[in-house]
Amino acid sequence: MFKKILVTLTLLTLSQWLLAQTGEVRGFVYDKESGEPMIYTNVVVRELKMGKSTDENGFYTISRLKPGAYTLLCWSLGFDTAFAKINVQEGRIITQNLYLKSKRTELNTVEIKADKQKAKENVSISSNTITQKELRQLPTFGGEPDLVQYLQVLPGVNFSGDQGGQLYVRGGPPVMNKVMIDGMVIYNPFHSIGLFSVFDADIIRTAEVSSGGFNAQYGGRISGIIDVGTREGNRKHFSGKISANPMTGKILLEGPINSLKEDGGGSSSYLVSYKSSFINTTGNSIYSYADPVNGLPYGFNDLYGKFSSIAPNGSRLNLFGFRFTDNANFSNNNYNWSSFGGGGNLMVIPDGSNTVINANLGYSTYDMSQTTSDGLPRNSSINSFNTAINFTNFIGKNDIKYGFEAVSFSTKFSYTNGVGRLLEQDDYSTEIHSFVKYKWVHKRLVLEPGIRVVYYSSLSEGSFEPRFGAKYNVTPSIRAKFAAGTYSQNLMAAVSDQDVVNLFYGFLSSPDKVNSGYRRQTARHLVGGFEFDLGNDIEINVEGFLKDFDQITNINRDKIYDDNQENQNQPYHLRADVIKETGKAYGGDARLKYEHKNHYLWLVYSLTFVTRNDGRRDYAPHFDRRHNVNIVYTYQWGKQKSWNLNTRWNFGSGFPFTQTQGFYENLNLGSVGSNVPNQNGQMGVYYTDINTGRLPYFHRLDASISKKFNLKNERQSITVILAATNMYNRENIFYFDRLTYSRINQLPIMPTLGFNYTF
């Protein structure tokens, strides 16, 4: 042990000595017109033919430069190349920001080269980065792109359909996916009409989606991560966007508070976005198939605001807040939720240090309720607070990141199961996280080991979670990759697996006692795959995965007795509120991406198997979709590519569901002296074994075509969008009312005509 410590200290001392003999240049790359950071853009030292890509904040750093005079080059698709002269000194760090100016001639080959370089130096397994460019490749429903539409075409991701808006990532239900906006945790990012999320696509800078094997930087969930980062407001000009269509309306306003001076200096800005649905008021008059009483019974409102202040060296402070609401009112089935919160994040770049500090805090609350035809109300709420501080140290192409996070949340939950037993919880939980992750790049090899340690104070338990990722560049066009890790979480969900389609999603913390030695939910991930570049235009990604869920805490669907002293002689599975389950998810994904001039093609196939065991039986959970196919095609033409055609076809095999076997009269026998012969009972349902049936196959074609008109003022434009969802009017099932034995389908063909005005 002493020898290992001595070797480690020697290597650290040697690396610091090497750094002292060289210099470093760092800074941000900005759009000269708006002051917006330019993400994933190449910055190169011309004399050395070496460089680095900017990150999601537009930040770059190039270290281990020998003293001397150099020229920095920076370029991106649609912008002129920027130049800057620098003079590197021994042991010194230079700050050099770069500003890119828009141009009309685009160089596709330059962007492809930047993407390839990023792929070679990052593990990026089971991970997809979504930017504004990707969001605009999909058909718009009503006229505006939406993150939820893009998430649905990612490998390994399933949605429950147009309505319900629930996300399943490689065998993990929504509660196993951590969703963040600007570092703050939110608990339902999707509206009940599954074509819309709470995120305004125009304010998203990047969204990182990890479907498995994610590194030690992320924790608190055992299946997937969705990390959304929003942009700052325009730091030079007042600008905005107004859009309207039969489905939604939106207004976005942004501008400087303290304007950015020409190519430098500090500044501050604001950004406010509000969008609302019209479909519940316009449905009756526009769509003949709408319910004559309820119309299309959906409604939502989303409000988000952000203040940003950026120092001359790039250090920044962001403050933000949001309020999201949603409701869906069907016949005998009412569903609504609301969410609000706020927080801030801080990025500090200390002068003379090669370490970047990021800190954030946020408060978020979420309330949900549902009433159904069975007369059994369901209510759930969660209030959470999270704060974190991370440090990133750059060493050449390598970096080491470490940090700490504290999470606390309180849950209130009330749920009545199919046999009328009330399940309740009112609890509070706290978690303390710490992690370290190291990325090491050497020639063709990229290694990313990491460790995350979690302490669950309410459970008096700890979790040690090693993570590892690797990539090997077999050739410049072929890359092999691998990742593995262990994961844990305290939050659990309560869902009725007896619903044909699930709408309600309740949250509660893991109970203090479950029929096992520990209470947190745990999983192990194993992922492997290959990346292939076929020329400059085609990328192929193939991955296989295994998620072994060691422990899943789940609501007890079989509970018929209260868990008290009188019923201790009854079987545990008939009186427990929560039970332990185990499970597995395994399969593979294949993705092909083709991009050449005006054409874009995205083809994804996912094969997934999901199993659960509750100690008494094996079953398939309701989100076990075996096959899923997505095909996206985009074509642009005309002057400045002002015409845009977007299409998407989705095919999915049927979800499992629990079938109805028969009905009976459910009498109230609980009170003394009940007049049973004269009593009018409620209708009860006999169910088959859990999820032994399969819903029909799902498939749908969506398309949109748009035309952009530039106005005399070059910053103003009007875009007209004609779109339609479910173009060949496929009857895909949404909900089945067991008592009335009636079927409600997903949305039929819905054409829309919308416009947006950008200024």
C-alpha cells in the first residue's frame, strides 16, 4: 500500500512539474452577433496542428504548450474563421476569447472533421448530445420543434404514445431516469399529450441523454440521465419570437441588461419564455372527431425565466425559475399536475489556475392527482432541494473532475389499489454524494475510470459505486467502446400495473423496511459497442447492453390486509405496502446517420427484453416493448435553404397489459350491521395474471413542411409551417376503460397550419 501511495504522489508531482515548464491558453468562443457561446467548435493552434473542441458552455482550454508565439484558429459551420495571435509563457495561463461572424457560404467538411475529432477523444457510450440543429431535423407538431419529439427517436428510448408522455430508457421506468434543467432536478418533463415537453426548444443549448453506463458525474438514478442546459439571453440586442398554431402559442423575449461591448467585456442578460396550449378550446371547431362536450381535453402552461451575468474572463452567474402545469380530462378519468421551482448556477474560472469550478442549487416541487372511473383517487407530491459543487482540472487532453452533491426531498403519497386498500406515505429523505472521474487519452486509447459514493441518511446506508468507460480507436474510422458501473437510488414510483395504459405516476421514498437486507434500489450496467465512419457522410453506431436490477422497490399490487398486529399471521405479500423485486433489461441498438448537403437521414432500430420477478412470479412490466424503429428524413432546398421538409415514421411492438377476466359485485362488508342482501355494491374486476396480454402494434407517420421569409431587417423573419401527425390515420390504442369496455385511441390525423415571427 505504501508503495502505491508513493508512486501516485510521484506521478502527481511529475505532472505538476511538467505543467510548470509549459503554458496554457483558454477562453470562450462566442457568436459575434448575439454573444451566444459556440458549443462543440474546434479551436486549433495552427503551428502545432493541435487543438480542442469547446464544451457546452463554449469553453476551451489547450495546455502543455511550449513557450512561444502561436496563432489560434477557430471555425464552425456557417461562420468565418476567426484568428488570434497569442504569446505563451512558461507557467502562465492566457485567456483568449474568440468571436465568430456569420457568413453565407457553408463548409460542411469542416463540421464533419470537428465531429470526428470529438468522437475519438471521448468515450460517449450510450450517450447522445442534442443541440438546436438536431431539434430542427424532426417534424414539428403545430409549428414548433420539441425535445420530447427528439427523445423518441433515440436508441433504446420508448414512449407510451401521443398521450401519457412517459419515457422508458432501456428497461427503466420514468422514476429511474434523472431529468435536470440547468442542474436542477424536475420530476415530470412531459405533458399528458405526449407531443410536448415542458422545455421550450428555442432556449435549449444542449441536452445530454445517457441511456446506460453513464460515468461517475451522475448519480441518484439507476437507468438513464437527461441533462438539459439552457442558453443565456441575447447579450447585444433585444430579440424574441412569437408563434401560434391551433395547438399552442408561444412568446419568447430576451435581451441585454448590460450590453456586451464589441468583442469583449462583461455583460448581463435576461430571457423569458411562455407557452400555452390552445387544443382544449380549438379542438371542437377545428377537428370534427373531437368529443362534442370535452373537445380534445388537454391543457398546459409553461413559464421559464433566466437572468445571466458573465464576467470578462467567462465566469458567470445564472438565476432561473419555472412553473409548469398540465391537465387532461377524459370521461371518468381526470389527470392533472403542477410543478414549480427555481435556483441558480455559478461557473468560476480562477485567474492563474487550470481548474474550473461549477456550483448549482435548486428547489423543485411537483404535485399530481388522478381520479378514475373506479372511484379510487390517487395523489402524490414531492418537494426537493439539491445543491452541488464540481471541480474540473485540465491536463492536456486529459481532465479530472470531482465534486459533492446534497439532495433532500419530502414525499406525500396516497393510493388506493384495485381491492380498495389504502396505501399512504409521508416521508423525508436526505442523500450525500461525492464522486471523482478521470479521463485519460493516450494515442488511440481513451480511459475513463470513476467512483461515486452515496450516503442515504434516512436509510442509514451507504453505496459505493465504481464506474468505468473505455474507447479504442481501432482505425481512424472504427472505434470500439465499453462501459460498466453500479448505480443506486432512493426514490421509487407507484404505478398500477393493472391499468391498460398508465397515466398516474406517484413518487415516494424507499421505506425503512422491505423484505430484504437493504432498501435502496440498485442496478449494474454493462454496455459495449462499435462506431463506424463510412466516408464523411455516414456514421453507424451499434451497441449491446445489460442492466441487472438487483433490487427494485415496488408498490404491492396484491395487498388486501392492513399490516398490523392482527394480520401478522397473513402472508407477507398480502399485507405489505411495498415489496422487493428484481429484474433484467437486455438487448441492442443500431443507429445509422447520413448527412450530405441538403439531405439528412436518421435510422434507429432497438431490440429490448425486460423482465421482473416479485418473489412469487416472473412477469413483463407494462413498458416491455420488444421492437422499436424510427426513421427520420429531412430535405432542405431553395435560396438559403428557406424550404424545409421533415418526416418521421415510428413503429413499435405492443406493450404488455393485464387482461380483464370477468366482473363481480364488490359489497361493503367492513361495517357491523351492514344489510348485505339490500346493498348495492360497486362493480369489481377479475384480472388475469399480470401483463399476460399484448396491445396491438403501434405505428405512425408525421411530417411537416416550412417556408422561411426573411424581412428587410436581416434579424427578422417569418416562417410558415404546415404539419400533420398520424398522416395515414392509424388507430393506435391509448386507454381502455374496463368498466364501460370502451377503447380510446391515440390522436388521429391532425393537420395544423402555424407561423412564427422572429425578431
